[in-house]
Amino acid sequence: MNWDAIGAVGEILGAVAVLITLAYLAVQIRQNTRSITTSVYESAMSGFNEVNRYVGASADLSSIFRRGSVDPSSLNEEELFRFNFVVRNYANHIYKLFRLYEQGAFPEHEWNNAVLEAVQLFEMPGMAAFKKTNRYFSDLWREMGRHAPEDFSSFDFGDAPSAE
């Protein structure tokens, strides 16, 4: 066997090794992408669940949120303070999802679902008042303004009975 033949075999083996390495990297990237996607979805659902647990865990806080959403003037000073923190908690979560969407980490169809629900909620008088007075979220408010309000989810706030 001459040196040219040995060199050719070496080049072929090198090319095969490069192809195997590229195939391995492609599999690793695909698995990493799935893992990241799963983490993003988990973060999205955990955030919504946290807000739901926060409001739903206390009848008092549920009442404040319900009344404050429909008629913020029905809240006393302390209740209004608590209402604003509940709304801020929700706004922070939507803002996080917005940033993930902007970075391409949160899929557009999922963002559209989240933002349509947020638009619907922030149309309520108390939520709209929060929106009007909180500039921190101004780029989120602009993004929400690009989406037409519609009844996306069922929120039964009724007549928001007064506190007992």
C-alpha cells in the first residue's frame, strides 16, 4: 500500500468522523431544544397557577380582586393596596411571557393566547386603572394594544358582591 492510498483512507475516515460528529450534535441540539421548550411551558403554566393559587387561596383576597376588577372605588385604602399587588403579580407574569416571546423562546401561538386573555382582563375597570398608572409595563401595554379586545376566556365576575 502506498502513502497516497493511506492518505485517501485517512481522509475518508476523517470525513466519516465529521459526519458522525455532526449527526451527534444535531441530536443533542434537538434534545436541548425540547428541554428548553418544556422549561418555558412549565414556567408559563407555573406562573399562571401561582397567580391563581395566590388569589384563590383566600376568600378575602378573592373578594378584593373580584370587586377591584369591576369597581375599584368599592375598595378601601388597604384593599386597593392589596388589589394592586395582585394585579402586579399577574402583570409581572404576562411581562415575563412577553419577554420570552420577544426573544423567540415562547411560541407565537402561545403568546397570542396569553396576550388575548390579558387584553380581556385589562379591559376591566380596575385592571384598566392599574394599566393606566403603571408605566413600568409600557412596552407590554403597547403590545397588548396591537391585539383587539375579545372575550377569550370565561371570567365570571358577576356584580362583584360587597365585602362582608
